[in-house]
Amino acid sequence: MSKTALVTGASRGIGLETTRRFILNNDQITTVVMFARDSEDFDAAVAELEAELPIGRRVIPVKVDVGDRGALKKAVKHAYDEVGNIDILVNNAGYTNPVPLQQIKMADFEKTMNVNLYGPFTVVKTLLNRGNRFDLIVNIASTAGINGRSGWLAYSASKAAVINMSQAMREELSIYGTRVVCLSPGRTATALRKTLAPDEDPSTIMQPEHVAQVINTISSPVGRFIDSENIVVRQ
């Protein structure tokens, strides 16, 4: 039976690499809906994937800011109306502006929460209210959500909330047969990581494709044997 996946933050990094593995290397997934902000990176990523698509597979790009709740709800409803049930959801989109506590602007704190926490919640709730039944939800948190990091207060707080939210979702949605996995990557060479640690050499840390491979494994039949409480992925 073919499955449909939705990946947020799909223009680059973990989101793009997850989409790539889903559509090119996962025998079950035939459609991937890609959510990302309008950008040249997104256009290029979609064009590259479409050039490689096997027969019978498709990617559906949707340009939307996950931090804009109204636009996000409309995009989710439109995607559901177009492709039907979303079997696998990967809530990957992330944002932060790391500054010391006394320099944090409330607008930035709220934007971090909007993208990292309210976004995933909104996608799940909107789809459930449309009658969607998930096989799997993967919420991307962070090891920074397990132990708070100096200078990363808003980001750490948002990811700690994602970990807790995932636990509640797992309990509530288990009656539908839905697996909810929270994945907490350590240092990964993404654009967001460059914002958090600008002086770090990206070649010395984990790469997005490593995390994407873990997500692809979790989404495979063997994934149900993996303890999904809060999976830490690190070098």
C-alpha cells in the first residue's frame, strides 16, 4: 500500500534530505508534500528532486511559513484536500536567534515558539480535525531541549516543549494506532546550527543525511521495533 508523507522545513538540511530518502529510497512512500518558505533554495531543491523522480512518485511543494499560523492552517487543509490522508508527518521546520537572556526580544521569542512548537501542534491538530489518521508522526526536537544551553534560551525552551508535547501526543494518539517519535539530534551541520554556533567547522559534526537516514529507518517496517520515547542522534 502506497503512503503519503508531509515534511516541513523541506528546502534544505534535514528536511530536504528526509524528503530525498522518502521519495527515492523508501518503497512504501510514493508522495511527499514539501512545506517550506518561498526561497531560491526551495525552488532549486524541488527542481533537483523532480529530475530524479522514479515513475509513479511525486513531490508536491507548498510555499508556506510554518510560523504564520493562519497561512499554515490553510496550507495543511489545501494539502489534505489535494493528496488525501497524510500517513507520515515529519515536523522538522525550526528557527532561532541565539542571544543572551537580557537581549532577547519578545517578538523573537514568540517567533521561535511559533515555528518550533505551535507549528507542529497546528499541523497535527488541523489534520486530525480533517479526519486524518497518521501512521507515524516524527517531531524533531534537539539535545538542547534535554539540557538548556547558555545563549540558546528560547531555542532550548521550545525544544523541551516539543519533547513533552510528543509524549502527550504519543499517549493520546495511540488509540488510533499512531506512533509518535520524538527525535533529538545533537550537533548537525544545518543552516540553523550555523546560526547557533557560527565558529564551528561543519565538517567535524553530524551531517543532515545522517539524521535523515534515521528518520527513514523509523518510517520503515522495522521502525516499530525502535523505542520512540525520545531518540537521541549524535556522533
